[in-house]
Amino acid sequence: MNYDRINGQMKYFISTPKTESGVRKIPMTDQVYWAFVEQKKLNMMLGRCGDYELDGYRNFIFLNSNQRPYNYKSFNYILYGIVRKYNREEQERAKKEKREPVLLLVISNHILRHTGCTRMAEAGIDVKALQTIMGHSDPAVTMKVYNHVDQERLKKEIRKMENVI
């Protein structure tokens, strides 16, 4: 779902993914399901009924105060604002405490996508399944771009050999 200028007006619209492998159905965990149920309850409490329909899609879960669904640009804007606020407060705290501030880097949807993929890989999700979840046509892309390895992960993987030898 996008929100962009079309013929001089800002409009929501549905667009297709860049590649065929981007079209997929991803099962969700029970934890995610119940988080969505709670979000729907929160919408009701806030008077966000969610009857908005866009190109045949409806029952959106994340709604703004205008009862319209958030899009990726909206989420990025929210994430940037959280980081800005945290960094501003951290700079003030650091100044009072006479220390260097520990600032957050920019956080975006795409950064969260990288983190999610890395955490799924660390949890041992099969590479082919991870490729499908991420919507990549080639598992090499999944492994090269999103699957980061740090020292802790290396140690954990090497420990698996203790039971083999």
C-alpha cells in the first residue's frame, strides 16, 4: 500500500511488489496474532472502526487518527521521530551528567527488516523458508544481504559440534 501524489492529489493505492517472489502469504505466530487482536481492541477504544476500503482490501489493523491505514512512509516518519526525541533527551542527560551521549542511529522499516531476517536466521529458520518470507527470488540474496553473523552467533554454532564429536 502506498500514499503518493497522483494527478496532483495525495492518494492511497495498492501497488504490486517489484518481483513475483514478492507476492506471498506468510504464516504468523500465535504471539503476532494476539498482538493484532490487541491492536484491533485499541482501535475500537480509540473510535477507529477500520471500515476504510482500498482496492478491495479492508479491515486494516494499524489506523491513524483519520481512520486511514498507515503506510511504510508513515511508519518511517514515526520511527524517525522516536529516534529524534530519544537523541534529544539523551544529549540533555549526557550534558547534565558530563559524559558523551549514546545516540541512536536512524531506524527505518528497512533496518527492522534486516534485523528481523537476522533474528530468524539466528533462530535457525531454514534458508529456503527465510528466502520465501523475505520475498527474494534467490537465497544468495537472503544470505548475503540480510543474514549477519557476529561472534556470539559463531560461538553458538560451533558449540553444536560438541554433541557430534
